[in-house]
Amino acid sequence: MFWRPPALLALVIAAAVVPPAHATVWQRTRADGTVEFTNVAPGGGRWSAVAESRQPPRSRAPLPLSRTALLPRRPASTVWAREHDDGTMEFTNVAPIGARWKVLFRIGPGKAAAVRGISDAVPPRDGSSARFNRYDDHIRDAEAIYGIPRAFLRALIKTESDFDPHVVSSAGAQGLTQLMPSTGKSMGVTDVWDPRQNIMGGARYLQLMAKRFCKTPAAGGSGGGFVCSLEEKVMVLAGYHAGPGAVEKYRGMPPYETTRYYVTTVLQRYEEFRIREAALSEIATR
């Protein structure tokens, strides 16, 4: 799938049983923008071999790219797919006319249009193990000021930028917490590349999402305090990623594949970091 509005873009993948020797995939682009892939040596007509890293697995209907890799740099909001009787798969990002089309996935506005690690304009490059503890003081301060648990913020930063403050997504999100320029400005961030400012801006935005979506009364609290249930944590993260308007529109998780993956990943990492911090705290008190 490639971005080429307003023409209909269809990714046609020749489906065949792939013997072990069929390791090469060819592609060509038609005049109308259609991109074709085949794993059977073509007879002619401007075909070129696809790089080995993009070759499909050995299956009946191989895809030359993973599903998320099909997302273009400037994607449309919905991608449809259908399969023909001969096994050929078609994909399009323009509302199709005809039978057997099904929505393959949806992607949202802003940050929700970006695919982490695949379409970054500036991907993470810091591979040092020291990066995971480099911003501990800022994360602790963010917890004290905005009430965002350290493990939660750490999980978000890991997912957003892998603790590299120079990352820029294809949607334009920047820095450790991947703030969109307008969001960073509204959170008082004057230098998005400054790790402390970026972390504080991200934590402040998380706090706004929590105030908006977390309505569960605190245990034993008669002073009107609230905490976030698991469902509300999902809405907080979905709001951070796709915008609070999308969460309210769909009354919960928006139907965007990128946002669903993002929320699931952050929550899994949050649990891992939370357990790790609890274990370290227990060791420290012995």
C-alpha cells in the first residue's frame, strides 16, 4: 500500500504455493499506480526483484510486507482487503465498490497515523543500556508533580521513543514522550528536545487525560479522590495516542490498529516495570 491520492491504490499479491526454492519476489508499478507483487518468475514487463528483507514467508498467500509495514508514510484512515477465488489478495486505501471487501485496519489522526519503529522520520539510535536510567530524576519529579506513576511513565517512554530524545515520528511527534508540536506548546514546553521539558510535558498531558477519563473513586476516600481503573487507563493511553476526541467519539478504545497496539504495549510494559520496581523496593528495605 502506497500513498497516491486520489487514484485507487490496490496491492495485488499473486498467491501460489511457494516451494523452498522460490525465495525471490518481484514487483512492478502499473501506470494507474497499482503495485503488483509475485513470487513466480514473471514473463516480462518492468518487473524488479524485491530486497530480501521484504520477501514474504512461505505460505499460500504470501505478503511481501507485514500488515503494519503496509501502512504508508501518509496513510488514509482505512484500508480494505479482499481475496479472490484463486487466492489473490487485494488491498486499497480508497473506499471500494464491489463485493467481499472487508476493513483490514483503521488508522487515526495525528500520532495514531504513525507506525512506531517502521515509519519514523528519525528512528531511535541510542542503543546504550545507560539510557534506561539516564532520566530517572526527571521521571521521579514528574511523578511528584503530576501524579503519574514512574512505571507508567517509563513504559510510555519506552514505547514512544525507546528512551532516545531525538526520535521524530512520521506524524511529527518529537522527543522522549513523542509530543506533537501543538501539544508540547500547550503543555508549556519551549524546548521539546530538552529531556526534562519533554518528560514533564508528556506527564502533564497524561494528567489531563487522567482527569478527563478516570472517574473511579479512590478506595476509602471520602475526600473526592479518584483513581484509574484498567478500562480508564486504556482510555488515558488511547487519548494520549489518538486524541481525547477519538476516545469520546467511540466511547472507549478507537478502532485504530496502531492505537490498539500502542495501548496494549504500554500496559504490558507498565506491568513489567511495576513488578520490577516493587521487587527493587523490597530488596532495598531489607
